[in-house]
Amino acid sequence: MIDYITQVKPLEDLEMSDAEIAALLAASTASDIPVGELENYLTFQALATRNPITGSWEGPLIDEITGNVYGLGPGLSALFSHVNKPRSTVIDTTVSPWASDAAALTAGLVAAGLLTAQQQSDFYALGGGLPNAGLTEADVTQSRVDWEAAEAQRQAEEEARQAEEAARQAHAEWVNGYWTQHNATVAPVLDAGTVDDAALVAALRSLADSIEGA
């Protein structure tokens, strides 16, 4: 399940459609792919290796760059250009545009027979896999609907809590007001130490008048 606030909304704020958001999240790995691990993987799979003498890349993927038989040369060229940069440490397949570019490139390589489906899966495993593989536009839309419903529920609960707190505070002030008036009118009669019904009745009437006039 994707999180609307952390995953969808930032892309929504970039004015991406739900379909575009779904495509990007579905193509995004759990973490960036380390360049070193990618180089080792390409070598072990004999997809692209560095010539031990010249240091130049060789292999079927490099042949596609030079021949561009399947139209994948530009994409591969961009990938290896990034890999060759001295300061490059990762392939940012967790964000746009690399996530989408990698999805298009690997899908094209599989279709061309230059990469097997398993090799494509292993490539993504270098970045922790695709946690949102198969995500659809409807899933993105539903995440928003669910969040809005949860937010409405949260706001309703907060409003109810505030109303309850206001009622509690009002009751406390009402009780405090009563005792303030009681202490000013009735308490002195009770504390006088004598039995004086007339004074008590007058005090109670004064208390009632103060309450009614409040």
C-alpha cells in the first residue's frame, strides 16, 4: 500500500497525473543502485565488461550503443556515461527520470533479447526490488480517497474533542461561578455561628438572583 502524503502528494505537487505517478512509483526501486554493484553484475552476466588493457567497455550492450540496431543505443549511452563519471556512486532509480528511464530501457532490452526477464529482475534486485510493481492509476487515486477520508475522520474527531473540552470548561466555570456567589452570599450566614432562618433565606434569594442575572 502506498502512502499518499510521502509518495503521491510530492509528485502531485509537481502536477503529475495519477497515471504518471503510478508509472513512476511502479518503476522505482526501494533504494538507489550502487554503481559498483551494477558494474560487477554486468561483468558477471557478460553483458558489458571493461577491457583489461584499454579499460574500455565491451560486450553486447556496448555493441548496441555503437550499432543501435534496436534503437536502444541512446538509453544505454546515457547509462554508461553516468557509470563512467568519476563521482557517480549510484543510479538514482528511486526518482524521476532515472526510474522511468531504467524501466523503459530494461523493457526494451528484454524485448530485443539482449536481456532476459530474470536478468531484468536481478538488475532491480540491486536496488532492493520494486516495492510498488504493478501499481495502477486506480491505486494512486484510491490512496488519495483513503487519505481524504481518514483526514475527514481525524478532523471530525478533533472537532468532537474540542467540543467536549469546551463543554467541560464551561461546566467548570459554571460550578466555579456558583461557588463564588455562594461564598459571597450564603457562606457568611452559615459561618456566622447562629441560627438565622431569615438571613439564610435572604442569602439564598440573593444567590438565586445573582445566578439568574448572570
